[in-house]
Amino acid sequence: MRAVAAPSSSIFALTRTLALAAGIAAAAGSVAAPRAESALECGIAADMAVIAHSLAKEEVQRTKADTIMARIYDVSQSDRGKELMKEILDAAYVKIGPSTQSTSQKFAEDLYATCLKTGGDMDPVLGKKL
């Protein structure tokens, strides 16, 4: 009787493990920055990076920077756009320091080049890892 029960519990354990792995993968996907869907979006993200990095370098308070960016880039109708702008601001405000990109231009160039090379994946520059 035990021999019959073991495969059944093994299948249950495997199913539960696969469901857990799928849940983790879905959660990890939500951590990643939105992918740009075109070269134009990569360019817009790079433009956002110049402004965000400049605001951070000038030590503009983050809440004020969020407001300024929202005025410049109307992403109110796009959840993807809002998330991308947040990710770029997060990266700009975290990366200010001696060991990071020294200029807004360099930050934007790195973001743009990475975006184009990876088909829209900006996580390597924005600091998110899956």
C-alpha cells in the first residue's frame, strides 16, 4: 500500500513545486523594469534618464523630482510608462555616488545602448536582476 501512496505524494510534491516555481517566476517578472518595445521607446527612456540623473545630481528631493518628471513626460495613461519612469528615477537616485556614472549623458548612453542591444531590456543599467 505504501508503494502506491508514494508516487501519488511525489506527484503532489512535484505539482506543488512547479506551482511555487511559477509563482516565483511571475513575481520576479513583476520586479523587472518594463521592456521597451521599440528603438523610439529606448530613446525616450534615455531622455528620461538624462533628466532623472540631473535631478538626482542636483539633489532635488525625490518627491519633487517625481512631480517634475510627471510634468515633462505625460505617462498618466500608461502603466508601463509610469513603471518605467519610476524605475529610471529609482536608478538615478540610487546610483548617485563616486563609483557610478559621472554624468547624466553617460547614464543615458548606457541605458540607450543596453536597451537597443538587449531588445528593450534595461534591467542591467537600472539595477534590477531576475
